[in-house]
Amino acid sequence: MREKILDFISSIGYTRPRFAINDSPIVKFILLNTLQYGMKLAITGKGGVGKTTLASLLARIYASEGNKVIAIDANPDANLATALGISADEAQRITPIAELKDLIEERTGAKSGSFGTFFKLNPKVDDIPEQFSIQKDGIKILVMGTVKKGGGGCLCPEGALLKSLVSHLVLSRSEVVIMDMDAGVENLGRGTAKGVDAFIIVVEPGQRSFQTARAIRDLAKDLGVRRCYIVGSKTRDNGERQFIINNLPDFEVLGFINYHPEVGEADRLGKSVFETAPVAVAEVKDIKRKLEQITAGKQRG
């Protein structure tokens, strides 16, 4: 049934179904009520603010509700797998997609790390989530890795593969997709960024974190993203929470993950925060609830 509906959508000129939600009442109805696309979330912010904690908790919460989830670690300091409960030894054995040289050459037609050569800009990627992910608690975990030469936005085979993979996951997959990203948006093209339901910027109560949030918003605007949301992290009292709100008045704040010793304890013990910090889990459930209320209102509008 799903394939027939997608064929119908394609036949009337909509080749990217997630774009069509804003264009046609008929297609909007079909997608929202039949295809049931999961939320696509990009989580970003300054290093060390708690992005991975939020990404891991959202992934576990969505999975616990019966959703199929793909968690993407697109952070250079990749530790989403351990935050989701994968042992440190197993996590170290994961080879990031950007370092799979044989795969990159097979799919793009050029060797990894080569520049100034011809290669496919839209390589086949639809089988990668099943072949190269690891699974934990109903979550497929993909570690993307980073392009080590030429800058994040370089035209190179591994960059083309990563960008195509992210585009496929955001625009074509029905699962909930949660991306743990650094402060850049290099893996997102303009079309892919528009398919993301929410850009969530995690901040702590400090001016450097706020500065990064504003820079991320500017980058997102260049990709056509209209609104970024804020989640406060590591706050200890109402004063710190209000400090974040007062310093980012033109952002919508989804909520706060307060400072909890159990979060650090989870890291030391090699356990997931979902299992060790129930208060943080409850806070992220509130954040998720508010985000879904906001996005549901936009879809109805």
C-alpha cells in the first residue's frame, strides 16, 4: 500500500514526499494519515552542553513508545552509542561510515580522500541503515564519522556519500530519525534541512553557548530553516533557567534538562542515562510533548 501511495504522489509531480506536506492538501492528508512519517530531529549546539544526552533520551523515549528509531551520530566526538547503552568496547569496534573506504569507492566510483576526480553525487545509500547500523533497544544506531580533509562542506566522495545518506534518512524513511550533530550543518543540504521537523539547539547558561546558538540559527536560515528551538541544559535553579530565557528572547524554549549527578554517574558506569536518571527522562518527555504540540499545530495550519 505504501509503495502504491508513493507512486501516486510521484505521478502527480511530488518526488520528495516530505516537501509535499506544505504544497497540497490532498498529499498532506495522505502523508499525515497514511504514511505516518516519524519525526526528524536535528540536535546541535556547542560542544559539551549535553546534546548527546538529549539525543539518547529522545531516541529511547520514542522507541519505548513503539516507534522505529534511527539514531545518527554525526558528531566528531562520537559517543551516542555508549549513551544509548552500547558497551565502550563494542562502540570502539564501530567503523564510521566516512571511514568505510571500500563502500565509498563502490558507491561513488572514486577512492575515499580523493579530490578533483569524477564521482557520483547521488550514490546508492538506501541499504546502508540495515547493513551498517547496530541495534539496541529497538534503535538502529549509525555512526557517520567526519570528512577529515578539505573542510566539512568539501566536494569529495565520502562527503557525497554522507550527504546522500542523511538526505535519504530525512526525506525517504518512515522511522523517527534523531541526529546528534556538532555546531555545524555541513551534512544537510537545503532540501534535506527543509525536511527536518525541528532544529533543537542545546545550551547551557553561558554567553559562549548563546553565541553558538545564534551562529547555528544563522547557518540554518541559510538552508531555509525558519525556526530553531532551545533546550536548556545543566541548569541548577530558576535563576539559571530564566537567564537562558532572557538572553535568547527570540527563540522558543522547549524546556530544560537540569543538572543531575546521575547523568555523570551514567557516563562513569558506562550505562545509559535512560536507565540511571529518571528525573532527566521525565524532563525530556516534557520537552518531547511540547515539541509535538508545536509541530502538530503547524501541520494543521
